[in-house]
Amino acid sequence: MTEPLFSIITITLNCAADAERTARSVLAQTFPEVEYLVKDGCSTDGTPERLRALGVRVIVSPDSGIFDAMNQGLIYARGRYVCFLNAGDVFSSPHVLHIVADALARYGEPDFLYGDVRSLVDHPFLGTGTNGSGRLIRYPDRLSRFWLYRKMICHQVWFVRREIYAAQPFATDYRILADYAYLLDMVLHRRVRYAHITHELAIFDGGGTSTRSSPRRDAERARALASVYTLWERWLYETVFGGMRWLNRTLIYPVIPLLPERLRARLSGL
């Protein structure tokens, strides 16, 4: 059987309505070389049945959390590139996979390609955008060490070669930020070949625990940073970052809502 270009994987657990919305977004894609599969953690609310009624392949098995479930989903994936689209998240248009396929060919099929995201997360200073429509975040083309210290790329807009995941799955001892730890390792340790496309690929629902501060999240972030940054780097970056936080809250954030979306998106991703 010919392998598809893309495998799109959704992780579900008792989220039937959100899962169905995500599935319909994937099924609406006009690009033909795609497989879609759902890894369900033994839902009791009818999630697998509703998805199978749409023709979606659903694998039901117990797991120890979202990253264990993502690793299990990878076992069944056949596509050359994998994208994890969480339940509740959607592609920005039916043509997203066409756009990504064209970009992969244009950039010589990098190990990791990422696009931009529209976030529905309620930012403490910027809210959820105009009339709750979300904030477009434009990521940089170059992922510097300092940028990665401060920021994360939503994994809903990652397209990663399946071989990269096969060589090193997600670390399941992270409960919240395994994707952030993975991004740091992939770019800074393994130095994969990556490319960025300036196109909105997905709408991030933002309901997960990774978007909310907590002692466990902060501890996992510190652990992920310590795995790739020296103590000196962490001290320096945190000192500079502290000043940037003050600057953002006093000068930048009050101005951002007054700017055109193109500039708001660029500032959000800096």
C-alpha cells in the first residue's frame, strides 16, 4: 500500500463534540494523500461511535496520558509527515494540506515544517482577539536559542517526518510540556532541518493544561530548559526576559490591539 504524504492524528477522551468538529475539519481537506486516525483512551461518552459514523479510523486502548496516547497513535501512522491536531482544534481552511504539501516540496522536504496559528487562548493582557475571533501568531523563520527559551510553537502546526518521531518518541514522564521539551531537543540537540511558512494553518482551541500556569507546568518547563541550556544561559536569558516582561506589560501590550492584524501577529510571535 502506498504511504500517504500526511498522517493526521487526534487524541480523544470523552470529548465527542470537540472530536467531531476536529474530524470534520480534517475530512474536509481537499488534498488526497492523507490518512486520518484517532487514538481514543477508552471514552464512555460515545466519542468512538460518533467518529466511526463519519468514517474515521479509531483505535481504542488505555493510555497513561496525552503523550503516551500520541506515541501509541504514531505506531499506526503510515504518512511521511505527522501532524497532531487535538480534539477541538481545526485546520484554518480545507486547503491547508495542499499549502503544506507545496511548501514541503519547495523547501526540499525538511525534517520539520511549521506554520502560523490562530489561538483562542484567553491571553491575560490581550484577551482573545477582536470579538473573540482569536489572535493570529506569526512565528519567526529562525528559531534562536533565546526565542525557544521564551516561546513555544503550537504542535497543531507542526509537520514532522515520521522517522523523527520513530527515532525518539515523546517523553511520557512529562505530563504537560512533553511537546515543548521535544521541540527544544529536536531543534537545539538533534538540529533537524526545519522551515517555516507564513500561513495560518490551524485554529488552536486552547483548552489544555499547557496553556495555564501551575506548579507542575513550571517545574516541567524548568526541567526542559535545564536539558538544553547551561546554567549561565538560563540566568542570562531569565534576566533579559524579566525586563521584556515589564516592557511588554507597560508599553507593548496596550498598543497591540490598536494595530492591524498583520502587525499584531508579528509582535505576538516575537
